Amino acid sequence: MSEKLQKVLARAGHGSRREMEAWIAAGRISIDGEIANLGDRVEADVKIRIDGRAVSIKSEEDLVCRVIAYHKPEGEICSRKDPEGRPTVFDRLPKTRDSRWVAVGRLDINTSGLLLFTSDGELANRLMHPSNEVEREYAVRTFGEVTDACIQRLRTGVTLEDGPAHFDKVKAAGGEGMNKWWHVSLAEGRNREVRRLWESQEVQVSRLIRIRYGMIELPKSLPRGGWVELELEQVNYLRQTAGLAIENRTLLGTDKHSVARAKVKSAKIKRAVNKHKVNAAKNTRQR
């Protein structure tokens, strides 16, 4: 069964559908040696090249949808490469065959916490679409006076430079004096929206940590810089949220191997953290 070229490439993790359409229009993609055109449909057995480089594609039936939860530290950027040489969130992710990890949304360089990656570009694109309204929850440490009236305004809505915005929930979470912790949630993902909402009330955000995406929580045992692959039940929660068919396969193995799998996960987390420390030290020396 043929599918649109941009959909096939997006599913394989080469970018969003919109990005793939732009690449096709720019003549960067070929099918069996011929420059591709917008609207082209392809079968699984064609040879596709991007900028002359052969890329592998799989049918939707052959692709196993994988999702990993990554504990992003502050100081990493959500790009594959950075001209300034700063560490990126992709540096410590596990290697994949015939696909690439696609980030579900972004966190700015000064924000830490839960960041999801998937091998299914279509899943990532749908989850990021505003129509899905997936709730995100953040732990926020603020500096400044926060009054009841301020909290009420943040709940009912304020006007930012790109339109009205509000928190769905604002809950006190401890702290003393001018430094307080809050748990806030919202169903949008606009650039720096959480920080800008607090700044609209002349309150400074000194720490920002994403702790939940929909029903997926940041594992308390997961160290900064570590990652863990989600169980099939969690993967299918995300797929159903995005309006996609459920996945029946997983690369995690069966329940009888859960103990061994836990040891492997622990080892992978440690390797990821150690690799980051080495890369960070290398980048520091290069500067």
C-alpha cells in the first residue's frame, strides 16, 4: 500500500511532515534516482535518498513504536547539533536501527525534567499538535511575593505578547520566605510559557522542572541525564492520546525477564550519565 512520501519520512524520524514537504519542494529528496515532487506516494521497496544519502524506510506494520523518558539536565539544548558546541539532549540517547529518536516537544536550555522521545515521527507530530492538549505539569521555584490575587490571575488568564494564557492548576508545594515551590499545569507548549506567565506577575522563576507529560511522570529514581524505555502500556496510552492504533510489540522483552531488564536499564542510565560527564568535560576544555 502506497503512502505519501512526507508521511513515510516523518514516521522514520527524519523530521516533521512540514519539514519533509519543504525538503521535497527544495529538491533534496529523490525516489529511485528521480527528484521527488510534492504529492508523490511511495511503496516500502523504493530507494529514497536525502541530499544524496540513502535512507531506510519501513512500513507502518514493520515499525515498532518505542518511547523513552529522558531526565533532561539544565544546560542542554533540544537540537541535534549546536554550532556553539553546547551539549544536546540527543548526545546520550541509545542508538537505534532504521529510525531516529524524535523529541516530543522541547524544553529550553534552563529547564530540566521529563522529555519524551519516540522512534515514531508520526506519534511525535500528533502529540505536539495543539489540538491534542496534553497536560504538562511543572515544579516551579519562584522568587518574589506571590499573593492570592496573583494566583487567581494566573488561573483565570493573563495576556502575553502571543495571546491569552493561563495555568489550569496552581498548587503550593513548600518553600520559605520569598522562595516558594509550586506545581503548575497547562495544556499548551508555547515557548517559555510557564516562565512568561510568572513574569507577567513580576515574579522570577529560579528553577523549572517538568515532572509530568499527560499520565507519564518523571521517574523519581531516574537521575539527570538518564533515560528509561517506557512499557508497552505507557506507549499505547500515548498512541491512543494521539489517535493512533495501539502497538502490540515491544523491544523490552517479556515479564519473566523484568529483573534482568531492570539491571540493563540501570547500566544504561549509568553509562548515559558517565558519557555526559566526559562530553561536558571535553566541551569545557575546548572552550
